[in-house]
Amino acid sequence: MRPFAYRRATDARAAVASLSEQPNAMYLGGGTNLVDLMRLGVVAPEALVDVTRVASDTVEETAGGGLLIGSGVRNSDLAAHPVVRRRYPMLAQAVLSGASGQIRNMATVGGNLLQRTRCSYFQDVSKPCNKRRPGSGCPAVEGDHRNLAIIGHSAACVATHPSDMAVALAALGTSVHVEGRRGARQVTMPGLHRLPGDEPDRDTVLDPGDLITAVELPALPFAARSRYRKVRDRASFAFAVVSVAAALDVAGGVVRDCRIAFGGLAHVPWRAELAEEALRGSPATAAEFARAADAELARARPLPENGFKVPLTRNVLVRTLTELAETP
Ligand SMILES: Cc1cc2nc3c(=O)[nH]c(=O)nc-3n(C[C@H](O)[C@H](O)[C@H](O)COP(=O)(O)OP(=O)(O)OC[C@H]3O[C@@H](n4cnc5c(N)ncnc54)[C@H](O)[C@@H]3O)c2cc1C
Ligand code: SF4
């Protein structure tokens, strides 16, 4: 690992100013992804600006009935928070399905959102990779892509976004609070992460030096009936092959409203708007859930080795929605 300076920011403005003055510095949250990437030589910042004491570590109810979650909240605390568990169970389940207890104790909300892809070529500096070194090529297209994207990918990059938490946040429709060089602003999710196109090195719409200060969940009463289901190669400590975050509002056997997002399929947490549209006003039956899945998955363009993700996603969605529909 290359030598680097370490300093602790005192407030959000100072943190942003610090990165403006030293563009090759990076923010440090829990360090559970960034420090690994530094050890592997994937990134080599000159300085780390620790933002764990700048970003709020509280979860507060908002006047509008939502929740404001500081970007410094540790993943374990978020998953255990009683209001999150009661009103947004899919979020607590998504966070708990990721990493291990020790890692969740360190990992922060801000760092979780901005963790980098787990594509093996990205992490191996002896290989070309357009995301790590723009223009060097994408060996995954013809190589190992079993666990990579089936939707929204480009010839330049077929990587998937790794965060489970982000899938639940995209399903809920979350506002991300950002402090940047031009002041504070909000970015909506979905919309924070971007598809690769011909610039796969850019994971998000954030500008260099932008600091995530909080995420704000909307008031969504029917999210109390929600679930996160993750399919992975091992029972724990593994990233999603496919995952589904879903919330369902059913009255008289008919779907009044719903929220659905997929993980493990794309370069972004994939909000399934076509599936949602197909479901609203439909009977809450397995046949309709399958029809909604097909409406969304018609967009899929699987690679030679990952076509299995299409029926897998369909089955996981149908099962998750069926269970939600049967939940009192
Ligand atoms: C073995 C292992 C298994 C894992 N399994 C899973 C899994 O199954 N599912 C899953 O979702 N995750 C998994 N993870 C990833 C883990 O969730 C992330 O490493 C963690 O959430 C990152 O949070 P952090 O605070 O440690 O971020 P850091 O490593 O500190 O930072 C990550 C990135 O975010 C930037 N950053 C940090 N905070 C801010 C901020 N406030 N504003 C702007 N930029 C910021 C950093 O500069 C860096 O680029 C796993 C990790 C490991 C090591
Ligand atoms: S899929 Fe993306 S991250 Fe993986 S090797 Fe190709 S360009 Fe790099």
C-alpha cells in the first residue's frame, strides 16, 4: 500500500474544502471497502479525510412522516433501529443480508452507497478494466461474467452494483442529501447511481468531492409490508446473485400500489418501474406477479453465462410478492 496522509474533518464544509484543495484525497467512512481497494492497489489516494465524526450518526423522524438517516449511521445500528424495522422492514433485512456482523459494525450508510463493484477484474490490477483504467478494455464480456449484469449494461462494462442497502433505498424512493462545492443539494434514488454507457469509471452522478450527509426515506405506510430477499452462492458473507426489494399495498385482493427493485442485475440498483406499472390495479395473484416480472425482464440482455438470472429473478419476485400478499 502506498503511504497516505490521514486527517479528520471537523464539519461537512471543511471536509468538502479539504477535497477541493487536494483532489487525490478521498473520504473515509468505515474503511471496509476503501482500505481493501488501497491494499489491492486499485486506488491510491494521497490522503484520507475521515468523515465519520462529521456525518450525523442519528436516525430522526421528519415532519413529513419519513426518516432522516445520517450518513455516519453504522450499518448494524440502521438494521437494528426499531422504527426502521417496523416501518421499512425491507431496509433492515437488506442491510442485515450484507457482509458480516463485524463489517456492519464499521460500515457507514454513506460508504455503503458508494462501495465499488465486486467484478473480479476490477479488483485485479494485473488485468485490463475500463472502470479502473478507462480505455483498457473489459475482459468480463468474454470472460467470467456469471455474476455480472443482464440489464442496462454496455460493451464497455457489464459490472453490477454490489450494495444490498441501495436496492431497498431505490425501491423506497430515497432522497440523498449531498454537500458539494456549490453548497447542499439532494439527489433522488433511483438516480444516484448511473448505467455504465461509455464512461464506466463513473459509478454515480456525484461530482468529485461531494459528501453524502444523509439519506431521507419518504413516508410510505405500506412499506411496513415489505421484504428483501437475496439469493447468493453461500448462506452468508456473499454478494447477491439476484435480490428483490418489494413493498405491496393490497386491498380486496387487488394491488393498490407497490415498490419493486432488483439487485445483482445491473450497474445500478434497478427500480422495476415496468413491473410496478403492470401490477397496479391487478389481482394480487401469482399469475399477475409473474406477468409483472416478465414485463420488466423483457428488457434483459443476458450474457452467455448468466441467462439463468432471468428465470431466477422472476421466481424470486413471484415468491416474494406472494408472501407479501399473504401477510396480514
Ligand atoms: C467480506 C465482505 C463482504 C461483504 N458483503 C457485502 C454484501 O453482501 N452486501 C453489501 O451490500 N455489502 C457487502 N460488503 C461491502 C460493505 O457493505 C461495504 O464495504 C461497506 O458498506 C462500505 O462502507 P464503509 O463506511 O466502510 O465505506 P468506506 O470503505 O469507508 O468507503 C467506501 C467509499 O465511499 C466513500 N465515502 C465514504 N463515506 C462517504 C460519504 N459520507 N460521502 C461521500 N463518499 C463517502 C469513500 O471515499 C469510498 O470511496 C462486504 C464487504 C466485505 C469486506
Ligand atoms: S465489467 Fe466493468 S468492472 Fe468488470 S472488467 Fe469490465 S469494465 Fe471492469
